[in-house]
Amino acid sequence: MKKNILCILVLLLCSCITKQYKNGVPIRPHQYEEIQKAKTKQEVYNILGSPAAQNFVGEEKWFYYTSEGEIFAFLDPKFSKYEILSIGFDNNDNIKSIVLRDLKNKDIAFNTDVKTTLPSDIQLNFFQELFGNIGRFNTVGQ
């Protein structure tokens, strides 16, 4: 009985360990200087590789990010470093804008007045979601 309680206590304590993490690819100072000198999309690709994200509405932008922090148990992560590099391009694939933001520059504003509709933006009610796939699949032998 004591062994079971000890095992449960050890498992509970192990689940509360703080875990360090890093996401994204850090943008080194020499890479940022090279991007400042770059003129085209291909040059940016050669320096940083493919972007972590791209926008699909408006002017084309590439986003690169890096984040570092720690997670304690199941709580939200605490960021010690979070940088987003956004590079905008014009219609001729030339660099239009370069913006580097971090935790100190929280000037990212979201426009909640405009709803962007995508082709996959399908509105289903509860029953359509629950029973929507009935009859869509064939059996293997048919």
C-alpha cells in the first residue's frame, strides 16, 4: 500500500515540473542585416528559408517567429522571448516592408470589425456536425 501511494505521489510531482521550450528558428543579427540589404522574395528565401506563415488576404507577407519560455505543469506558458519578423512584398516580389516585433513592442492590433470569409468557412448546426458523415463512406468490398 505504501508503495502505491509513493508511486502516485512521485507521478503527481513529476507532472508539475517546469519545462523549458524553444519554438521557431531564432533570427540571428547577421541574418537580419542581410534581410535589410535584400531586395527580392528569393533573396529572403535564401537567407531564412520558407516562412512559418503567410497571409492569404491583402498584400503578400511572410512571417518568421521565434519564442522561448517555460511551462509549469498544465498552466499557460510564460514567454521570456517572442519575436515576429514580418516581410511584405509587392506584386513584383520585391520587398516592400520589414518589421521586427517582440514582447516589448506590443503594437499588433486586430481588426474585429471585418470578417474574412474563406472557402472552408461552412456554418453547421449541432445535428449537421454530429450526423454529417453518415452514409459518406463505402465499405471495403464494394
